Amino acid sequence: MNYKSTSLYLVVAAMLSFGSVAQAQSDLRKANKHFDNYAYALALENYKSAIAKREPNAETTQRIADAYRMTRQTHQAEQWYAKAVQLPGSNPMNHFYYAEALRSNGKYAEAREEYMKWGEAMPENAENAQKLIAATDQTIKWMQQEPTAELQALAGVNVGGFSDFSPAPFGKGIIFTSDRGISADAKADVYGWTGRPYLQLFTAEPDAQGNWGAPTALQDVVNSQYHNATASAAKDGQVLYFTRTHMVRQRSNVNPDPTSWVKEAEKPEHINRLEIFSAEKADGNWSNIQPFAYNNVTEYSVGHPALSADGQILYFASDMPGSLGDTDIFYTTRQADGTWGTPVNAGATINTPGRESFPYVDADGKLYFASDGHAGMGGLDIFAALGEHGNWAGVRNMGNPINSPKNDYGIMFTEPGESGMLSSNRDSDNGTEDIYSFKVLKKPVVLAITTLERKQNEKKKNIEVPLPQVKVVISQENKTDSATVISDEKGKYFMDGFKGANYSLLGTKDGYLTQQAVTQIPETAGDTIQVALVFDKNELDRVIVLENIYYDLDKWDIRPDAALELDKLVTVLQNNPEIKIEMSSHTDSRESKNYNQVLSERRAKAAVDYLVSKGIDQRRLTAKGYGKTRLVNGCGDNVECSEEEHQQNRRTEFKIK
């Protein structure tokens, strides 16, 4: 054996090994520098080179997972957080990030487990963890439902490998945001966070056949050196509001907005902030670039402007003082002199401790926005605000397939409630967004459910008061599944439904009679359908007055309007098969005692006979006529009273026996 040759081989091998280790360390130093400067895409390139030469340690594993998360590459983030959660002393937040990645990738059962581990490891987040688990369960149900719309990528506008998002109406076409780059120079400025050019504004128009022409970058006066994004134009197309990103010296937490990015990554003491600007069009050119009166880059961001159709309200996203979460939706109204009034937070119905952004107002004045704070399918979801400006009653998740387990935002309508466009990274593996067109197949509606208790006031008149914490089972006609919900402290619950569908609601609460209501929603219904469940206490000998039970003069036949009310009692008896009732009828004081007694008995018997005809067992019913012996007011014989006061005495009641 040639020992000299062997020694030389070992020396060369050691040198090669040393060189490989040195190169790995160099790549790692570069990667960490990029990471510290928020240049996550550039960091990942060097991390890949480094780990190809040596096994990553705990810190590198953590940073790779975080870099994939920050660049929205969910499949790779899932793989690396799976490793990160196994590291000794792993940050408990890794369970949350792992769960988010799993959920974005459609792995709901695994996501539930990681949310649970996160809540257990960080008890202060246990409540949020349970909410996310419930949202994950809801996502599964949404994904199993029939699609409410059909979507397709917007051919001719999207460019593979780049982000295209947040379309808005603009002339005959749209204005949107893209990082495809304006310059043909391959060495043009690249944003280190994404590894792609800076965001700029583009416009596109369809031809007569509906085919989209090649997008055109907005002129340089609008597209400045840094990020320019999320625009909204006035109806006449002569004024444009848009977002710009500026870098300022860091004083507080980094703004978490999706377009809130840094240019000079080598200066980590600087952060980005958003501002709104306006531009005016004259002689076909944009000019007179003006800052929004409430910009304040040293303290907070304002961005994502959305102008109402009449130009009188401007919605936007901000983390300015008065925000309830990371970013909130605010609005300002145009003053008589043309200036914008003091911004107003849209309120806790709209805003959450999370992130609300990308507002949009359709031609009818309806507000839409993106949020990760309301219960959604994962990432940012698109929501519709219920109610009207300044008086929001709730929000509605737009459901599947408008929303997906990934980020969905930047919606607009070409025809209110019928068709439009949105942004999503649902089909992307590298975190880029595309613009999708959609057409609504099933029009949504909100079931505004109210649970009430029926009582009698001091005048023996029925009143209804909110009944909280009622369990309501809701099922849709021709569907096998159902949803069980609990009304809130005000006896309210809002649920998504569809126009043209029929819903059955069955409400239960200890100490009360079970109640049922069936609602048929016409295709022409508005955005919200009110449904009330009125409950009576399940108490022996408690008198319950039936409203609207009227008889013709001197007659006891059941009129059609009375039949509608008795049908409600039929439903109560069917849903509470254990109870027996006494059906009683009363008259006013006019006519003789004997006459009124006979008349009331006949009316009570007619009501019982009607219930029996509807399938109620005769043995559960007793008819009783009380004539004028139980007046509820002072309108006795020879006392002058109004007709309304006499009507209070002419009543039909039941009580549980």
C-alpha cells in the first residue's frame, strides 16, 4: 500500500472538507445578514447553499422556517416548522406558525392539533387557540358545501412568477398592483423581501370580445421609486387615490401590512410606513400629486384607499391611534369645502385585534374588506359588512370559493352582487398572488336570528324581551347536515344563508318550551333576513295570550288570520309532546253574561277542534270558555271604554296543565 499517496489523499480531502465548511459558513453569514435586514428571499438563496454543505443547526432551522413564512411559501414553511417544533427549547409560537401553514395547505386535522399545542404551551393564548380550532372546523364545513361562485384566473393580466393583486375599477378596465417590474433591465431594483421588483400600478382593458389586453404601467409621476399600490379612482376617472411605501427611522413595531415593505434592507433601524396620495388627470396625464391630509409616516401608516361611488366617503386601512388591532378600517367623509374630515374608526363590528385591510365599496355603497381577525378559512379572508355606513350590524364571510385556506383579498365587483374580481395566492407555491374573475352562482344572505321571551306587562299585554344563550339548531331544506349555534347576550346570532333556500330553526333552553320557525328566503330578498324565535316559559298554569286570534261578530268560526296564529301553537305542541294545555276564550263585557259565556265556550271549542284537525291528540287539549268573568282591565258593565280597551278583553289564551 502506498502510504505517501494515502497521506496526500487525506490532506486533499481535509482541504476540500475545510473549503466546504468555510463556504457553508460564508453562505450562512450572508443568509443571516439578509434575514436580519428583512431580505427573506435573498436569505433563502444563501440558506439553501449553506445547508447543502452542512446540516442546519437550531437557529438556522428556525430562520429558514420564518423566511418561508414571511414570503408566504406555505408548503416549505410547513416542512420547516415541522422540524422547528421538535427542537429543544423551541419557541411555543412555532406551534401557531406550524398550524397556520398546515391550515393554509388544507391539512385541517393536523392544524387543529398544533393550535391545541399552542394554547397548552401558551395559556394566555388558549382562548384564541379555541377560536382558531372552531374556525378550522368551520372551514371544513365550508369546503364541503356547494360552491357559491365560479372562479378562473384572469387570462392576459396575470404573469407567472409575479404578484398581481388588488384590482379596482378604472375607466373601461381595471387598475391593479404588480411586482412584474417596469424596466426591461434584468438588473433593475429588486426587493430583497420577495426577490422580485417593487410594486407598481398597472392598468388593463378588455376588448369587445372580453379578452384582456396587455397591462400598461401607470406613468412615472404616479409610479415612484418605491412601492406604489392599491389604488381607487373617482367615478369620472379624473382623480386617483393610491398607496406609497416610505422608509422611516424605526420607533415602534413594524407595521404588519402585506404591502408594508422595506427598500434599504441594510438599514434595520429603518422601517416602512404607508401613505395615501392623490393624483389628478389633466389633458390625459396625471399630475398634482398630493399627500392625504392624515398621513403621518413618523407615527403610523395609512393605505389601501377605497372611494365610494359618490366620492363622498374614503375608506382606508391604518394603525393610527384609535386602532383596535394590528390594522383597522377607517373612513373619512368629504367636507363642504372639499377637504376630508377627521378619520373615524369603523368600529368593533368591523375591526378586530387582528388585521383588517383592503377595503372596497361597490356601486351600491356596500363595504367589503379583508381580515384575519374574523373567523375565516385561513390567512386573509374577504368579508362583507352588514348594515350601512356608520351603523354596522355584523360581517359575513364570503365563503368558499371566494375565500380559500390561503390569502384572499382585494375584491371588486363589475356588477354588484353578481360578478367581479379578487386577489389570491391559492394556486401559488412561491407566495405570489393572481387576480381571479368570479361569477356568483348562489347569492348569499344573512339570517339575523333573534331569540325572545314572551312576557306580560302590568296591563296584561304581551311584550317580548331578549332571551340570551338559546341553543338553535339550523338546517337547510334538502340538506342532511345542520348547524348548532348559541344566541349571544342580546339574543342575537348572525348566520350565512342563500337566497332561494328554506331554513328550519329549532330553539331550546332549559325552562322554556321548545320553539321552531321555518323561513323561506325569496330570490329577491335583501342582504339580511330577520328571523325571530319567541319562547314561553314551561310553567304550569302560566297564562299565555295568543295574539291576533279574532272572530267575526257573534261567530266562532276560525278565520284565516286566526288559523295562522293557531298553526304556530300546533308547532309548539308538536315540539313539546309532553305538555297538555287548556285552551280558553274570553269576551268583553258587552252583551249578557250568559250570551258571552256560550259564545266563549264555542270559540274555545272551535280553537281546540282546529288543533285536533292538525294532528294534535284530543287528550292533550281542554276547551274552556270564561265569557266576561276574567276581564284584564276596568271595562266592566256600563263602563265607557275605547275599542282598543275592549279588545284587550276579547282574547284567546292557553296555559299548561
